[in-house]
Amino acid sequence: MRSTPGRGTALETEPGLAGEPLVAAVADVADTVLRPVAERTAVTGVPLTHLVELARCGAYGLVGYEPPEGSGHTHAQVVREVHELLSAADPSTWFVHVQHFGLVKALSRSTNTALRDRWLPALVTGGKRSTAGFAYLRQPSPPVTAEETDDGWLLRGHVPWMTGWGITDMAVLGAVAPGDRALLARVDCGPGAGDGLVAAESAPLWAMNGTHTAAVEVRDVLVPHEDVISLEPRTDWVRDYDLENANAQPAVFGHLRTAVDLLRAAAPRAGTAYETLALRLAEEAARLRTEAYALRDEQPPEKEVAARTEIRAAVLDLGVRAATACVAATGGRAVRYGDTAGRLAREALFHLIQAQTPRLRGATADLTLRGL
């Protein structure tokens, strides 16, 4: 029988959704390929074979995927469940995989139809793998700039984080153009891409270090006009980015599902209180998940932004508390690399800052103050 995260708790996958073809295929890969070696992957890095398996099961086709007619499930439900399952099984592989969709989504929205038609077919099958570097566009002074030339745009600067370095073929790269505009471009970054993108010296990450994340120097990369995805006022781009990231992310619920499973497994040794704690955590996480997903499904992005952000902050806080309980239940082993409880603790803190916005930072502080 397949082991699904959160089984027997309020976080368990709804039975009908578990039988949806793409969900079932991803769940099988997560359980048989990713989860058994997740601790090794977190230390040594995501192997290319993991990404090949995700391509084989259809996980790269999420953006355009539609459930079979009559299934009773929506595109959004399937996408969220896939992200929860992958994050629960192996967050390192999940994060490399999710970066792929930065380019896929950007191309799907682009008015550059030739560029979209050229690359989307390979991207949605996993025949080509991509990553992203653009979150810094919301900073006051973005570290990558674009200068227009007769042949296109010349990009220069420094990308603080680029995940999947060395195991991806291309990237969506952001830069600030004259007139305070946000430019998104498709650039090659795999073997044979030239010396325009170069990994720079950087300290190892103490969380998610298995994601092949590197700081990257952008050295006069010439992007021809035909590889420009979009060019818009940076204020518009930042607004849309912040609205999207006001929402609680499925990966955090995947993290909570694994934490709940660990606590239940530890209860016979650590004490029956941990079984009770696990079930209470699952109930609270499921309540927050229902509220978060309802806001996404029922309200336009610009509505209830404060409520969305408060829920996201609450989910992140719950993840930290759940991971703390996992460390306590595990004991001294948790401080060693290769232990699940220690990994969960590091990942809980990673989620606090992944796609962080000023509003979320404030909501986290408010929530912490209320608890004092």
C-alpha cells in the first residue's frame, strides 16, 4: 500500500483526489523514488534521475493540466495536491521542480507568441528543465540591470540565488530596465550556454542546501529581442508578485503533513502526548488550509489581502512549532545531518523567508508579539 503523508489525520488526501490520474502518478514517484532517499538528497543534492522521474509521471505539465471530465476536481486542486505531496516527500526535489514553473508561467502569459510556441512544448514535458532568478526585482535597487542595444538587451549584475544550477537548461531572468521597468527574458544556463552566466563563490546554505542553489554573476549577457518575455512597469510587476505571495503556499502544508507523521511515529517512545499533539496540529493545519485555498478559489487576487497574509503567517508559525515538536520528540539525533526532524526544523525556517514580502514580514512579527 502506498504511504501518503498525513494518512489517518485531517490532512490526509481526500479519497477522490487521491485517485485522480496525475495525483496518483506523482504520489507513486514521491513514495517509491523520492521519500526513501530524501535525507541523502538533502545532503548530497537532487540527482538528475529524480527530475527524469517527475517528467515521466507528467509532473512538468502542471500549468496546462486539466483533470478528466467528470472527475469533480479542479485544476487548482490537482496542482496544490501535487505540490503538497512532493514537498512532503522530498523538499529539495520539490524546490528544484517548482522553480521550473517561473519560466512556464511567464511564457504562458507572454505576448511573445513565437517564443512561447518555441519552448513551451518541451518545458511542459520536462524535455527541457528551467529555473528562475527574478524575486530581487522587488528590491529598491535590483542587482541585475538591462541596457537596450541594437541587437537586444545587455544584462549585467548578480543573481543572489539561482536554484537547480547545473541541472537545468534555461532560466527566466529578471532585470531592471531604464524607466524603472521590469524585464523578463529567457536565457540559456546549461552546459554549452557560454560564459555569460557564471556561478560565484557563496557560503553553503544551512537549509535546502541540496537544491543546487548558487549565486550567479551575469556578465554582459546579450538577450535578443526574440527572447524577451515581458517588459512592464516595475511597480506593476511588484504588485502582482506581492498579491500572489500573500497566499499560503501548498509546500508548507506538505511540510506539516510530514511533521505530523513523524510525531505520530515517535509517540510510542516519546510519549502519548505526541500522538495527541500530532492530531491537533493536523486539525489546525487542515482548518488553515481550507481557509487559504477558499480565498484563492473564491476571491480575486486583490481582495482579502490582509486575511490571506495573516493565514500565511499562521501556517508558517504552525510549521515552525510542529518542527520544534519533532526535534523534541526525536532528541539528540535531530542535530545531525541526515535526521528528518532536524531537516524539518531547517525547512520550517526556510519557508519563513521563501517568497517573503514586507506585509508577510510584518504579519509574522505581529503574530509573534501576540504570543508573548
